[in-house]
Amino acid sequence: MSETVTLTIDGAEIQAKPGQMILVAAEEAGIYIPRLCHYKGLKPHGSCRLCTVTVNGKPMASCTQPVAPGMVVETKTEALNQFRRQILEMLFAEGNHYCMFCEKSGNCELQAQGYRYGMTAPRYPFQYPMRDIDASHPDIFLDHNRCILCARCVRTSKDLDGKNVFQFVNRGKHKRVAVDSRARLAGTNANVTDQALGACPVGALMKKRVGYAVPVGQRLYDHKPIGSEIEAKASR
Amino acid sequence: MNPNLETDIRQICKEFGNDRGRMMDIVIAVQKKHGCVNDDAMDLIAKTVATHRVEVESTVSFYAFLSTRPRGTIVIRLCHDIIDKMHGSDAVAAALAREVGVPFGQTTSDGKITLEYAPCLGLCDQAPAALVNDVPVTNLSTDKARWMVQELRKHHDPNQLVTEFGDGNNAHELIRSMVYNNIRKRGEVVFAEMKPGEALQKALSMSPAEVIREIKASRLRGRGGAGFPTGMKWEFTRGAPGDNRYVMCNADEGEPGTFKDRVILTECPDLMFEGMTIAGYAIGGNTGILYLRGEYAYLRSYLEHVLADRRKKGLLGKSVCGAKHCFDFDIRIQMGAGAYVCGEETALISSCEGTRGDPKNRPPYPAQKGYLDCPSVVNNVETLCCAARIMEKGAAWFAQMGTTDSPGTKLLSVSGDCKRPGVYEVPFGIPVREVLAMVGAEDAMAIQIGGASGQMVGPKDYDRPISYEGLATGGSLMVFGPKRNVLEAAHMFMDFFVEESCGYCTPCRVGNVLLKDRLEKILNGQGEPGDLDYLQELGQTVKVLSRCGLGQTSSNPVLTTLKNFRNVYEGLVKVNQDKFQSSFDIKAALTPARKIIGRESVIYT
Ligand SMILES: Cc1cc2nc3c(=O)[nH]c(=O)nc-3n(C[C@H](O)[C@H](O)[C@H](O)COP(=O)(O)O)c2cc1C
Ligand code: SF4
């Protein structure tokens, strides 16, 4: 097997490692493909579908599709951006996302993707689901209203924290994150120092008593859109 | 806590080697014994097989037939699909609710009877149908429904509801069911006579590579829906590195309107098992798994008996067909528990591994990394029957039937508005019109071909052939007569997909709900012309972005009715003059607020 794979992404010839996923190969080349469920250090998940690109004209999730020699990948077509906006609108319509008073506002990846893709209001009717908040733990709360089911907490707890605090239960629209105790989060071995907390892209799994600590204007995505740090690599 | 629970769970887990990979078998057995898998049971199972409680809950909560809360000792599951509805299942439902005394979704206060809906039970040719625990009850009427409940109140024994057996093996002492096969047309491939062992002997006289070559020469394609060339699939699996290889037979048959595998399982299991064994020999595997949908549990003892018989005859087990071949092969049955998505091959593998039935990411494909990460072949029941017959009669014999791209015969499950519903074995390439004449449905206004995930087509397509290159189907053909509303059918199919989506990926989990809601709005007479574009765009998005075949086909009912029956939509939508959202009901929207403040709105009374 050769050491590198050559493929084309957005017109540029790119060298990638064999077996590497398109999303990662693009990132190393300074091309940002938007994502929510993908998270550094975790195995690819392929659930949010935001990272869909076209490979030789065929739509595919770039986080789970390995590179192959001669592939022609497009990541930024208008059609793809339309699709992405729709995915984001679906996520906003599905849950209860009260950005204006959410502690995660400005640091939230879902919100930041919404801004990046020019989403204003969802074209889809809000579902207003009745969802639960688990505030039983002394230091952590889990607000299902804001959960986007990306499994980042599930996977981080298992693969990086060496615990198994979270897992999905139910299916379809009833699918939700459950915790490893019938006594809710307080009954688990979850700890405020767990990496799982930092893995949550939205305001679903949060530290208590530290909300709104960073003033507006100094938050993660207040000035630059999400993904700029990756794109900055290319322009350097 | 129930004092026996701990002992029972220890016993059950031990029976399955305390292997959490056998979680499906464990939780099904626990539920059978204790009515549900409750909090205590989940804690105990987790402890016994060394996993986390939430993992057990994750599996149990995924499957419709499993429950964490107690249900009645008798669960009546009424089939809730469009065909049953057309045959009066709504009236049956009302009669059941009245007679039992609780609405659907609830259990009587004495804990005796639970009423539930189930998606297609695979009995559309004798609808309306229900499952009473494992026992199918067919051709329900309101009278029969009332009688059924009265009987159950007397003896609490679903088996006693079977007063008359169906045809063929349905009357076998290990099945004893009222189900009818309704085989209307026998072809030469599946419904012909067979001598157990004949095809297998022939296969074993060749090398595995020669067997694969023969299957490739027959150009056999998968009968489960996707139509992938079977010989190639076997070759990939044989060529993939691994210590073990598995043959999985897909008997999940969940596609609404499909019931042909039910008939194969009842009448020709030997042919199917023979096909599995041949596949095992070809790929170099020693284990076969038959994934049997929970709805067909009533066939299990009979199938176990057929397996035992084959072992006795030396057609399974150590040194199949005599020692000189050094080929060991055996088959076990894995029960499903009510999840359509588990028919998707990677979800089927997840389920066999004891987890929720989430499909897996591809690549790797099952041929490379399937069950327990070993190379695995997943084939439909009918495909494996064809493979066995090809070994018996030769590739050339098989390939001269049907068309070039779709050789052989196909089993069609025909239901709906036709005189002769049932299973037909026809050559591929047969025009729809010919089938409609055969089944007594010349006046069909529309047909849904390929099940809920297939297409709704009208008379202008009736001269097209049924084949992979023409109108494709895994076997389902539902007929809609002149008085039916195709949008109502589309709506029921969307309801089905909303219930059956695994919920893993965004477009399918959310998009199908949105499609269904908008269709509902139109059916309620609140549709506007813009809704048609909305449905088209959304349907396309769900199709393109979804992760597995379920989401990639779930919008078909909407997209194909929009294409072929646009006039029906146009007749229902109207331009909204006052510019208000016609679907917005201010009074309904105020209800929660009214409840909280405890008084009526002053303005909107
Ligand atoms: C949602 C979904 C449900 C499916 N259900 C079934 C099924 O019940 N039976 C079946 O044989 N194939 C089913 N399939 C197709 C399988 O994924 C797979 O393609 C098939 O079992 C392969 O066997 P074949 O090549 O013999 O057709 C389903 C696919 C999807 C996406
Ligand atoms: S398409 Fe639907 S069924 Fe398939 S993975 Fe996505 S959510 Fe699950």
C-alpha cells in the first residue's frame, strides 16, 4: 500500500493517509467541513449528517467515508449548503433551543453553525417537545431540551473517561440520552471533571453555577465563524 | 422485588453463557417469564453479564415487543397498516377497546389484557389480523374480536382461540395456527418439490470457488430489496480475512405488505436451510443465524424441529454429509422483537450482537466486518432458496427464466383490493397488468409496489415489467381500488416510518415527522399550494442525507404520489385568502396556558 492517497477536494489536489476519513483529510489541508457529531479523539459517528459532501457527484457523510485515490470531493456547493441549512433547521425545530437565555449561547456549536450557514428562522414548524431536565447531580445538569443526540457525551464517557455514564434509549423521535442509574445523574459516577461535559456541543450537559461567566463579545464564536481556526491553516 | 427474579435471571443468563452479546435472548426470556424487564431486572442482568444497566435499558427500550413496565399477561397487537384499515381494522379496534374496556396503549386494571397496535404483521392476505401474545388471529371482524376477548376472559389461553387450522404445515402439531399460506401460483424455483440434501450434496461435490462461480453464472440477485448480485457477495465474504465467517438469513420481513417469507418459512424451510448451508460452505463459515422477526415466533418450534431433523440426517452439524468433506456447519435461530429497521442488514447484525438495532456505518461492509466483526453474508430467505435450487438444477436452467438483468422467478405478496390475495411465484419481467389480471384486480386505481418504501404507481405504469430494471419489489404489491385515497395510504406509510426510524441520524429522525405532519395538514383540508414544494424539497433532503436504506427510501410514498397523483394533492390544497396560517388553531394553542391559569381566554372563547 502506498504511503499517501491523492484526491481532489474543492478543486485542490490533496495528499491523505490511507484509511483517513475525508473530513479529517480535508481538515489537515485547511478545508473545513461543518460537523456536529464528529469530535476529536472519538471514533466517527455519522449521525448529524452536516458533513455531507459529494464524492464523484454522490452525496456522502465525509466523517465516515475513507479517502480513495482519485476521488473528487466537493464540500461547498450551493446545493450542499442548502442541505446543511435544512439539517440545522431540523435540529432547531426538533428540540427546544432558547438561545437568548441559554448559558451556552456564543459558545454553542449548533448556534454557530446556524450563523455560519445563514440560517434565520427554521422553515419547519417547531415541535415543542415536552422534555425533562435532570438537575439531580450536585455539579452537573442534563437538559434534554437542548440535546441534539450527537452521542458525544455517550462516546466520550465510554472511550475517554473510561466510564459508561450515558447511553441512548428508545428509538425514532422518542430517542433520548439516558444515564447509568435509575436514580438519575446523581446516582451515576459522573464527575464534574469528566471530559464528557466539555464534549457537549450545545447546552445540554452543563456545569452548574458557571453560566454567563464570559461576557458577550468575548465568547468563542462572537467574532469569527465556527471552523475559521481550521481555515486559517490554509491561508497561512 | 420478586423473590424469584434473581434466581431466574441467573439461570437465564447462564443458559446464554453469561454473554452480553446474547442480550436479545436474555431480555426476551426474562420478559417471557416475568412479563417485562423492569428496573430490578435490568440491574440484575447488567450485574450478571458484566455490563452497564443503561446498556440493558438501551436494548430493551428499542424494541416494540419488549417493555420495562408491566403489561397484561395477554397482549393483543392489532395490525395497523393500510391494508388492514381497508379491511375494517378501525371497526375491529373500536370493538376491541369497548370489549376490553381500555383504549389502545393501555392495560386493564386487573393486569390481564393490554391493547396495542403493531405495524404490518405479515398477514395482509388475511387482514385484519392481530397477534395475541405469539398467536396470530386472522380475518378479524367486530364479532370475532368480541368473541376473542370473551374467550380470553374465560381461559386466558391464546392457543385456544385457534379452533380451525390453516392449510399445509399451518396444521403441523408444532405450528397449529389458523394462518393460511394462500399460495396462488407455484413456480419452478421456490415452490417446487425438493429432496433435502440433494442440492447440498451437489454443492459439496464441487469446490467452494466452483459453487460461487455457479451462483455468479446464474446471475442471481438478492430478493430482499436491494438486488445485489449474490455470487459477488459470497465471493467478497470468502475473500475477506477473518477466523470465523457467518451466514445470516434475513427473515425479518418487515416491509409492509410482504408475507412471502412467512410462507417459505412455513412450507419450504428445508430449502432455505439448505441454501444457508451451501452459503456456509461457499464462504468458508461454520455458523448460520436465522434472524426471525418476533411476529413469526409462532413458527419457531417448527423451525427448530426442522433443524433438529437436518442434524439427524447429517445435513447439519459435524462433517456435513459425511466426513470426507471436513465441513462443519450449524444454524441457530435469533429472535427479533418488533423493529422494522432490523431487516436492514447492519441493524440486523447489531441486534444479533445484543444491542439496539442501530444500523452501522459503512464501510466496512458486512462482507468485510459483519457479525462480531467477522466477514458475514446477509441474505434474504428467498435468495437462499434460489441459491439451493441453482445448485440442484444448474445456473443455466435458472438464468433462462426471467429477464437478462433479473433472472429467475420472484415471489409476490399481493394484498389489498383484489379477489385473490396471496403469494404468487412469477417469472421476473412480468408486466404489472398481467399480475393484476391474475389476482383479480383489473380495476386497480393504484398499486404500491415494493412496500411502504416502494412506489405508488397508477395505470399509466401497468405495462411496465416487475424486475430490478423495471418496477422493483422485494415482494410487496398492494392494490388500491377506484374508491381509495392514495394520500391516506401515503400518510399511513409515513406514520410507519416515524415509528420505525431508529433515530440515529437527523434527516430521518426529524424529516419523516415533518413529512407526516404536512401530509396530515393537507388531508385535514388545511393545505396550501406551497405545501407541495415543501414536501418535494423535504422528501428529497431526507432521501439524500439519510444514513441507511430506511431514511433513503422513507420519503418515497410522498415523492411518488406527488409525481404520479399530483392531481389528488391539487384537489385538496387551496390558496389561503386571509394570509393567516390555516393550520394554526388559536384555541388549541391556548389550551395549555388555559389549564395553567385555570380560566378561559377573554378574547378567544
Ligand atoms: C429498513 C430496511 C429494512 C429491510 N428489511 C429487510 C427484510 O425484512 N428482509 C430482507 O431480506 N431484507 C431487508 N432489507 C434489505 C437488507 O438490508 C439486505 O439488503 C438484504 O437482506 C440482503 O439480502 P439479499 O441480497 O439476499 O436481498 C431491508 C433494508 C432496509 C433498509
Ligand atoms: S436513516 Fe433512519 S433508520 Fe437509518 S440510521 Fe438514519 S435514523 Fe436510523
